Amino acid sequence: MICVYMDSVRDRALQLIRAVGPKRLSEKGGKNYDRWRNISSEKIRIGTEEIGILADAFPEYALWLVSGRVEPEGGHRSPDYDEANRNLTDQDAG
């Protein structure tokens, strides 16, 4: 098991919202674009309902979102884990 910790659920949620973008989140359902944009820019606080929407929309990130842990062997990843993995597979070994 690989453990990756950040400061809080809020910080992880903001990281995911900023990576995905307010527009895509509003298209995935639940809450409108302005709400996601205001959360992303920290004009308003994220609520438990939005955390649930993020976990439902991105189940591969749900464990990381609420605990800060990743377990790739079980399909539980983080955006940073995916980015690092993508960079590794894009490298030419020879």
C-alpha cells in the first residue's frame, strides 16, 4: 500500500476541482458552474455534498479524496499518482 498525505480533505478536493475544472464538474452533474468556480477560487467553502459529488464522479480518487491514501493495486489512485504514472509510461527506455 502506498500512502500519500496532504493537509486535508479540503486541500485534496480543491486540487481535484482545479485539475478537472469547474465546467467539467458542472457537466458531470450536481451543482452549477458558478458554484464550482467559486469553490475553486476559495470564495466559498466546499461542503460535504460537493465532496460526495467528487467521489461519485471520480470513484478512482474517492479513497485519496477522503483519506489521502492511494492503493493502486485496488484501483484507488490520486491525480498526482496518475500524472507520475503517465510520465513514466511516456518515457522512452532506450
